[in-house]
Amino acid sequence: MPTPSSKRFPTRSTSSLALLALLLLSAETLPPVAVTDSKIVRKWTIAGDPHGVAVGADGTLYVGLATPQAIIAVDPKTGAVKQRVVLDSADIASTKELVTLRTNRERTRLYVANGSDESASILSLPNLAVVREVTMEGEPIRDAVPDPKNRYVYLLGRKVHVFDARAETELRTLPLDDPTAIAATASAVYVAAGDEVVSFDAATFAETSRTRVGAKPVTSLVVMANGRVAAFTNDTLLANGRTTAVCLPAGSGPQIAVDSGELLLFAERKCASSAPPAGAASLYGVSAYAVAYDPASRTLTATDRAGSLTIYRVPRAAVIH
């Protein structure tokens, strides 16, 4: 597999055609989409089967594209593609899906769960240099979550694997089979498995609680501002001890919800009945795969695998209709 440097930087022997390609890339801008919806700030067409999305410290949008197995850095005001890094090539049978893109608290690292490629990648921000790739043979990696205190990296495969902060050494495996979702705070790690959400102490990894969520699998876990965890199935939300009917978009990923510090925010397809509980807001009628919140601009960015990248305004309360 080519090294990251060989993919990104021309050498003295680089041909004039390659130099021209780099110049064209630097001028690439996503095609804008005209909108009349007042909740939309900006919208662009984006090719390449967009999956995970994250927001950098300066507001830059990082989007995972499954078809070219690449990450692009997008200017949130202009749609200009500031950088593009190809993680792998389909020519060598690589199948990176870029299921989730998550950042550490300082937003200096990007953690990428590569899905059926059975690996996770860690990149530095904002330069998108590949720091490390971790391979878990036989285990599709559906999420990669950094510990808020930068002690660990949690990889969600057929088990939850706990690595050291640099993802060089596996420290332990949590004793749950076939987990479906994960979230972490500085003091706890939450894992959905079967019909329960199980919490573990983040220092000792002793089990501390179990909460039953129902018969359907949990697809997303989100830590709320009050320190409690919200659990989503495709048609329910369990938060603060109450279960509410919701309608997550078909085929949405683990990043379909996020907490802004004021509201639990999630995307939701149109459905017959939708009334998020107090402290939550639904981005209603949106076929999103993943969402990411930018606290500086108070906006929510969503990817749609059909081929769009959209920035939405976020209310202080109530449902977005």
C-alpha cells in the first residue's frame, strides 16, 4: 500500500501532468445546490458515497467518501475542497467504507472506522497525515471512539477493543459479544449489546450498570450534557429514563445523533408521529447518514449517501420542521 507521503506530495520527478492534477485539485469546489428551505444554510452535491463527517477546530468539514476511499476537507463557507487524502485503493481489494469520523476533544486527531475493511485509521488535523492504521482481522470496525482524557481508543468490532492512546497496544477486550454501538465519557464507556446498554468504569473497566432498551438493536449511543447516555434504535429513543418514538433515516449510521451541550440533536425521516422529548430536537424530513455539530457557528452538518452535504441551522429548542 502506498505511504501517505507518496500519495500527497509531489517529488522532483513528478510529471507535468501530475502537477496539473494537483493544481486542479486545489481549485476543486463542490457544486452548490439552490435551496429555499429556511433551515438550510448551505448545500452542495458531493460524489463518492459520503459517509462519516466531522468538524475541525477551525470549522473545516471533514467528509469520508467510500467509493474513492478518501477523506476531503471542505471549506464550510465556499464548498472549496481544501485537501483530499486517499486512504486506500480499490485496486488492491481494499473496502474502506469510512463508517464514522470522530475527533478528539482538542480536534487535533481524526479517528476513522473503516467498516468491512476490518481496520481503523487515525489522522492528524488539520493536515490529514495518517498517524496510524489498526487492523482487526475478521472484525468489521463500525466505530472508533477516542477517550475524552486521551487515555484510550475504543474500537467497535465483534468485541469492544480498548487500545492505548496511540492505538499501538491493545490493553483489553470488554466482555460483551456482538456490540452494536458505543459512547464514552471521561469516567465511563457505554456499550450496547443485545437488548441492553452496559456501562463500564473508564479507569478499572469494571461493569457498573445495565439498562434494558427493548428488543430492537441499538444503532447509536450519545452522551448528553447531563452525563447520561441516550440510546437510539431505528424507531425509538431512550433518554433520561423515558422511551420516545422516533423515525431515524433508513440506513443511517452510528453518527446520526449528537449532543450540542444544550440539545440532543438527530436527523429524522418523515413519519406519522414524531415528538422528541424535552431537551432534544429533530432535524425532521432529512435522509441523513451522519451528522456533526459545530459549536462556533451553532450549525449541524449532515451527509446523505445519495450525494449531498448540507449545513443546517440549529434551534435552541423544539423540533425543526
